[in-house]
Amino acid sequence: MSVDTQDMEIVHRGLRRESRLLIELMAAVAPGDTARAKVIAHHFRIYRLGLKNHHEGEDELLWPPLLARVDLGTDIILRMEEQHERVAATLTRLDAAVPAWEATAGADERDTLVAALTDHRAVLLEHLDDEEATLLPLAADYITEAEWASLGEHLVANTPKLTLLTLFGVVLEDANPTERALLLSGLPAPVRGIWHLIGRPRYARHIRRVRAA
């Protein structure tokens, strides 16, 4: 029986959206508005941590079993690893550009940051599109349910709880009712309760601040 990898595509949708919106939001910050820059920089760091943990989970838990089981998929998996390295390189560039802009909200620093984030998004989209087209079908056939579930467990274990609630909001934001039910069904009942009582309103407040005109 194939593993359902739809949840990965829902996560990817959130990454695509936030990487686009971060470019737009940063470009719109007026020179010298350090208060606004701080809000956007904070949101970037949440996005960055989510992406880092997502990719590290794949590196540690997905690629090794696939390489051991799928001879015909070796080229695909090695390409995924190379794409992860390219994405990581763009994040390293952003790790320097974001604090430089956040400190002064200078126009030159903003333009440098927007260019770096634009490059990051191009590399990221190439990877996500390729992963969905070529890697997820392999995972569906060759990865066990427990191994697939370990990706989510890795994210939970390596993300501060309040940040995790925000990231869950990012993923759920554009999900349709069926997708939302799928994602929530994978959570223990107490965690679902925490999301509805604390996480959802907290995310709504956070995203209003981030996307304020």
C-alpha cells in the first residue's frame, strides 16, 4: 500500500507562498522603518527555521532508505541532495543580509536583501517542483508509513513549540477543508485542542502584523 504524500505538497504550498510574500513585504518597507523591518525579519526567521528543519528531516530520514531500496531512483535522490545544498547556500547569504537590513532598514540593504531572497525563491521553487514530480512518487512506493511519519516527528522535536504553532498556521492557511482535516487527523487530540484554542488565534494575530499595509 502506497504512502499518502499529499501532506508534503501542502507544506510546499505554504513555502511557496511565504517565500513570495516575504519578497513583497520586504520590498515595501520604507527606508528607516526599523520597527517594520523587525517584524518582517522575525517572520523570515520562522520561515527559515521551518524550511531548515524540513530539509534536514529529508536528509536524515528520507534519502538514506530510498538510496538503499531504489537503484533506479539514485540519480533523483542525489539531485535532491544537491538542490538542498543550493537552497542552504541561499539561506547562508540571507543570514547575512537580513540582520544588516533589520538594523537600519536602509534602502541599499533592503535592495540587497530582496535580490538575495529572489534568488533563494528561484532555487527553492526549482527544488519543490522537481521533488513533487519525481521524488514523491518514489517515496509513496518505497517508504513505510512509520518512516513518513518520522518526518513530522523530526520537525516537532526540533522546533520551539510556539514557533511550531506558527508554522502549522502557515501550512494550514491555504488548505481546503479536506486537506485541513487530513493534517489535523495526524495530530493527537490534545495537540488539536491546543491548535484550536491557542495556535489558530495566535497565528491570526501574528500574520495580521506581518502583512499589515
